[in-house]
Amino acid sequence: MPSTRVGRRGQLTIPKAVRQSLGLSEGDHVAFVQHGDGVVLRPVRQSLRDLRGSVPVDGPQDLDAVRASVRDSRASRLTSGETDAD
């Protein structure tokens, strides 16, 4: 099992084997999901910005509320083991 050390500023280096297994590249985003007394590391494949303009809307939207709703929904799916593709 690969391991790493937490740096002075809280930074982690994800071991190469783990990055390759998850298909992670420089600049990719990951989610740290607390699960019991541990943490699950999951790649984040899409963001709200990626979906911008994909749904027609009438009038102005409360984007802060939309972001909060998406964040909560994604966190719920990640903690239950679902993926964005499910």
C-alpha cells in the first residue's frame, strides 16, 4: 500500500502508482471524502463550469445556490460510493 507524508503546509504528494491508477494528471482536481476514520481520494471529472450553457434557463439564476446544491449532491454520491457516471 503506497503512503506519503504530509508536508509542512499540509501538502501531499500522491504516489505515481496511485496517480496512474486514477488517471490523474497535473492540474486535475480530487475530492477527499471522509469515510469512517479514513479518507477516500476520488478524481473529480466534471465541474459546474464544464456544464455551463448546457441547459437553457429563463432569467437570472442564483449560481451560489446552484453550486451549493451540486456540491452537496456530489458529496452525497461520493460518500455512498457512486461515481459521476452512475
